[in-house]
Amino acid sequence: MTYSPNEEFALQLDAADPLRRFRDRFHIPTDTTGRPLLYFVGNSLGLMPKATRAVVEQELEDWARLGVDGHLDGRTPWYSYHETVREPLARLVGAQPHEVVAMNSLTVNLHLMMATFYRPTSSRFKILMEEPAFPSDTYAIKSQITHYGRDPQEALLLARPREGEFTLHHDDVEALLDEHGDQIALVLLGGVNFFTGQLFDIARLTAAAQKHGCTVGIDLAHAVGNVPLQLHDWDVDFAVWCSYKYLNSGPGAVAGAFVHERHATNRSLPRLAGWWGNDPATRFRMHLEPEFIPVPSADSWALSNPPILSLAPLRSSFAIFDEAGGMSALREKSVQLTGYLQFLLDRAPSKLYTVITLREPTERGCQLSILAHEHPKELFAKLEAADVKCDFREPNVVRAAPTPLYNTFHEVWRFADLLAQHQTAA
Ligand SMILES: *Cc1c(COP(=O)(O)O)cnc(C)c1O
């Protein structure tokens, strides 16, 4: 697509956008005068769909009206509530329905998955992950390593960007696998890196790791709802994600996990168990059934009956994704929207910024990470003062994530215009 830098062009793109009606489905936060903020932090907390209030209120009403009977007699019975998000969730991550489960929070799911898929032996005990990684992932992984009495210094391998670069080369990850593959138990990568916005070729790295006998887990926190995924076909062993970023399901919303069919149906895998992972046919025999019989699906990793009030928002959010035509339709707009931002930033005359996110659409999601060479904190403060919601990652990176469901081309234009003004002022 050929872009033009003038404001009129941005407005034309919005007028021609087949997804433009979806913005109105969301509450857009405003400044004190009621003007909508330029909300580019859907990578941190996605906006609230207007439909979500009623979906949550329905459960509060059913609880008030029915008490315990809501489990079976509620309008959407709580007993099988998680079933209502299974199919849309499977569509979002490219999975079979029995390969996904909505449960817990991301880091909890990471631990539950590692309890099954990280079982170090004397010869195969290493974990390979990328740097920079989100701290929770690093803590979870290091604590799993020490939990087995091992030293992260020897068991944790980091795939790092080359000197002077910000993003990873797939070749370098493959070289690490060639060198250490027979000692690596688990490869854990972000689908999209939280800091740089780099989108990995998950199919390629999964195949490379599995060739060496390693298990592959993907943290999709910044990928789900952002880029199309085909977890089943890519043969990923497991994946985890949260639902409050691009999935717009609210703070602390119920997260998710994927377990590939070949493991999900394997009842003999070791796992941490709770009653919600037991075969529903015998679950309510309670104390008469002391042996855990895992249901042959990803559900067998679930422990507890789910928190309905933080599961409900997934329903109204996923309905929007389906109505918009799923991830392929959203991705089409997303590539244009982020491409437009890149185009506008490229035109900036000065050398005050470097976009550290890769330029190829196949190598990034919607986020651009903008490294400010001078006065990064002042720049960020100015953006905030001008009604931009983006975020700042120490020491000098501003992350901006225009999302296809509720951001417009004109907002991207205004954001780039503000950055350009800062340059002239600086
Ligand atoms: C957002 C994010 C998390 C957050 O973990 P929670 O358990 O949901 O608090 C973890 N890892 C990555 C990569 C993230 O982007």
C-alpha cells in the first residue's frame, strides 16, 4: 500500500476501513474535557467492550436470584461456563477445541505447563528462552529450575540479540539449538516479544527445537488477539496467554492454555491435579472417587471451578473478534495501521528516534517500539500531556500499539504529528 503523509489521507483510510464500526463497541477513555485519549496501550490493557457490563451483570443477577442453583440453572450455567469460550478461543489460537482451556492467570498456567513439560533429567535439564524476556516468565523459569535443585546459571540459556542490535535472528536461535539441543529440555519463547514487538516464526523454531528432542512452549501474551496463530498445525507442545491485553477481557481476566492434542489426550502424563481436571463423568462422585482420572483434553490441567465474574468478559470480547471476521480480517487492517505509523515515523527528518521493531510485517505484530535517543522521559511526559496513552519501558523505549478493533488511521496520524512536533521543539 502507498501511503501519503497528509491528514486528509488518514481520514480517507478511516472512511474506507471495513472494520471502522467496531470502535463504537468499546468505551474509549477520555481526558477531563471529554475528548477521547489516543489509546495505544492495548498491549497492556485492552479497552472494555460496552457489551461486557451486561454479561457480567447477568452473572451477578443469577447469583443473587439463584444462589447455588446458578451452577446448573443459571441462564449460562456456571458448571459448564468455560465451555462457552472454548470454540472462539480455539479459533483465536488456531487449535482444536479440546486443545484449549480458559483458566487461571498466565504465570500460573506457565507453572502448570512446566510441571508437566519441564521434567529435567541428568542429561537434559536446560531451558532456552529469549532475552529480553518478561520478568514473570524469567522468575517462573528460574524458580522451576531451582525447584529441581539446579542452578539457573547452568540450566538457563538465553538467546540474545547480536551486539548493537535489538531483535533476535532465527539463525542464532537455531545455532544455540544445534550446540546445546541434546541438553535442552524446554524451549520457551514469546510469540511476540513484549519489548521489541518482534514476531517469531513459531513454526520454524518449533520444528528446529523438536528436531533436537526439545519440548516447545510459547508465551502468547503479546501475540494472541494480535497476530493469526496456528498452534495445532505448527505442532507447538503447549502455549499460555493472558486475556487482558489484546483480548480486551479486563484486568486479571481468566487466562488460557493450549496443549497439543498428542499430549492433551495422553492421560499418563504427570501433572498437578485438581477436581476440575477430572473427567466430568465422575467429578461429582467427590470423595467416592479418590483416583484422579484426567479428562482427555487440555481441561485436565484445570484445577478449580473457574471464577465466573472474570471469565464472563471473555464471552463479550470473543464475540467481537468473531463478528469482525476473526484474526485474518483484523490482521489485514493491523498491518496497514502499523505500516502507516512506520511510514509517518520514517519521514521524520531528525535522528532522534529509532524504531527497534522489525520492518517486515511478517516479523512484527501491531506494536512499534520507539527508542528515543534524547530525553526519552521528557518525550513520554509530553505525549501523556497531549492525551496519548502509550507506555514507557526503561531506559528509553516508548511502546505504541495501534489495534485494529478500536484505533483509527487518524489517531496514528495525530500520534506521529505529536512526535514530529517534539522533534522540532527539542
Ligand atoms: C503480560 C505478560 C505477563 C503477565 O503475567 P500475569 O501472570 O498475567 O500477571 C507475563 N508474561 C508476558 C510475556 C507478558 O507479556
